[in-house]
Amino acid sequence: MWKRLSLRSRIFIILAALVLTTLGGGLVTIWHNEAMDTLFTSLVDNNVRSFQAAAELEAALLAQKGFATYYFLDANPQWLKQLDQYHQTFLEWLEKARKSAYTEPMREILNDIGSRYTRYIEARNQVLLLYREGDREEGARLHQGVRLQFNELSDLCERYQLIQEYAINRARTESQTRARFINTLALIIMPSVVVLALVLAYILLKQILEPIRRLALETGPPTNPAKVSSDEVKALSRRVHRLMDDVDQAQTQLERSQEYLLQSEKWAMVGKLAAGVAHSIRNPLTSVKMRLFSMERHLQPSPAQKEDFEVISEEIRHIDAIVRNFLEFSRPPKLKMAWINPSEVVDMTLQLLRHRLDLYGVKVEVKRMGALPEILADPEQLKEVLVNLLVNACEAMPGGGQVTISEEVIVEPGGRAVVLQVTDNGPGIPPSIQDKVFQPFYSTKEEGTGLGLSIASRIVEEHGGSLALESRENEGAAFIITLPIREGDEWAIL
């Protein structure tokens, strides 16, 4: 049956037995202490006081012996006076003895002593009266009977004292019996507690700590067995925490992989559609552009017609940009890596967008402590990312605004990195859609394709970096480009 019990049940039963055994021993000890206290109180309050009264009672009786004889010999009244004093003393101790008597046999013998003492006093007074009247023969005859009464009283007082001694001895025997019982119980409890403790230690060692030790040694990287044996629970706790961290990392990577697969599926499906549509549109669109250019050169359009030509040309460029985005999304161009200075790419982007920035009324401020270190990157692709971010900022501020480009070098756990932060003071991006802005085909613009930020994020990730967004509604938006500086990049700086 013991083997069928679970480990938790075994430990609970042994702990309960230990607690009950210890609790029982404590209760018995308390009971013994209370009993001893009661016993000693009884000895002090009853037995000792009764024994003292019995001893004093006998002493007061014996003190009266011989005074009648002394009076018979010399008729000195001083003997009678002393006799009366001892008589009063005897009566006082007899009263004290009656108050301290706590059993019925004690009270009965004291009543017998009192009645016999009364008869003894009457007979003794009769003898003394005969002696005072000069009838010595009759007094001497009665005196013999008084002596017999005195001896009987002395025997009764001695008997009462023996009863007190017996009561004290009985209390002592009872105390010794209880002490032997407590000692026997302690001799039983102590080995029981030791046996239960050994069983509990065996269970903890063999069925808990040893499996924990094996589990700690078998999971995770190799570990010194001595270190594990010193604290199995702590070692297993470290393993479990490490496993939990690994599980969290695996879960995070799995979520990223799932998200990447979903995006890849979207890109694959839309890529096929985009490639077909883009090729189908681009050929007639090129023909329209050439015919429109030829008509504009050979005809003499009026101002109104010239404005129409410009509008048509702008819309054709817009369509061409959309087609180009679709083509870039479906077949991203291969990166052409070169050693570049990111600060120069920022300057080229601002030069390229100078007229558009002026058209939107947007002022750009570049915060640059110094030229950034050279990194390995594709300058055209990186420029496309910056163009996309600046154009989005301009379109978010149609009434004009301020854009700040901050450049710095930071130190991350993986090494140094270049950070380009593009911040505007526009309306910002609501928190509810911040997770969606980098998804393909998600756009808040009526004429947007939703591919700009998705392409920009992909370009930065292909460089080994990241594109992040920080924004609060009505407080502007900040897009942060982080590009790693590898060891090869650092050699290039030197």
C-alpha cells in the first residue's frame, strides 16, 4: 500500500506523523508540568502545613507531660500556670490542624483527638483539685488513669503525624511514577522522531533531490556534477529558467517566421500579379509617353492646351511610379554594395528633393556632429528609403512644416551602429495603426499603393538593419533607420 501512495502523499503522511509526535510530546510535557505544579502546590498548601500542625500538636501535648507530678511533689502553682499555657498552645494547633485537614480520615482522627483531649483535661483537672485539697492518695490513684489517657492521646497524635508522612510519601511516589512515565514516553518518542526523520530524508534524497540532480545534469549544457550536487534545486531552477528563455526565444522566432511566411505568401501572390500587370501596362504607357512628347513638339498648343499636356504628363509619371513600385515589390533589385558615407547619401537625397520640399513648404534641418563612418551599403537603395520617408512627411504636412534629420553612432550589444532619424512635426500616426504601416498594401492615402514603407523596411533589413517608428498622435512621427557597423566597416574607416 505504501508503494501505491504518491510522493506527495508519502511526504504529507511522514510530516503529519512528525508533527503529531512532536505535538504529542509537547502536550505530555505540558501536562506533566501542570501535574507537578499541582502536586507541589498541594504539598506546600496541604501536606506540609498539615504535617507541621501534626508535629506541633504532638509537641504541645508532650510539653504538658509531668506538670501534674511536679505540682504533686512541691505544690508550686507556677507549674499549673505553665501547664495552662501549653494547654492553650495545644488547642491552637488543634484548630490549625483541623483547618489544614483535607481528607475525611484526617478529620475523623482530629475529632477523636479533640474528644479524648477534653476527657483528659477533665480527668487531669479532677486530679489537680484533689491535690489542692490535700487528698493525695485519691489524687495519686486517679493520676494513674490520667497517664493512660495521656499515652492514648500521644499515640493518636503520632498516628496523625504518620498519616501526614504517608500522604507526603504517596505524593512523592506519584511524582516518581509520572516522571518514569514521561521518561518512558520520551524514550519511545525520540527514536520514533529519528526514524521518521530518516525516512523523510531518504524520500527527499532518493525520490526528489536525486531525480532533480539527474534532470539538472541531463538538461542544458554540460555542468560540473559537484556544483549540481551542492544545490540541486538551485541548479534545476537555473536550467528551467534557461529553458523558459529558450522557449520564449523559440516562440518569438516562430512568430517572426510565421509572420515572414505570411508576408512571403502575400509578396509571392501579389508579385506574380504585379509583374504581369506592370508589363502589360508599361508597354502601352511608354507608347503614350512618346506620342505625347511628339505632339507637344510639333504642335503649337495654346496656354490651356499646354497646361493639359503638363497634367497628362504628370499623371503618366504617377502611373509609371506606381508600376515601378509594383515591379520593385515583385522583383526587388539586387543590392549593389559599396563603401559609402551615410551623410553623403542624406545630402544627395535632400538635393534631389529640393524643389518638392519647397513646393510643400517644408524646411529640413540636419543635426550632424560630424561625418558618419563609412559603411557597406547600396547608396541608391538607401537613398530610395530616405526619399520615401521625406515624401511621406511632406504629404503628411500639406500646409508646410519642419523635418529634422539626426545622425549619430550608437553602441548596441551586437556592436556599433549608424542611426538616421527622420522626424516631422505633422499630425503623427495613431497607435492603432502603427503596427500596420509596414505591411504591404496598407495605406491611409486615397491614391497610395501601400508599398512605400514596406519596400523601405525590406531594403533596410536586407542591409542587416532595422526601420522603426516612434509616434504620438498630434505630436509628429519619427522613423529611425539603424544600420550596423561591422568590423570590416571599421577597418575601412582607418
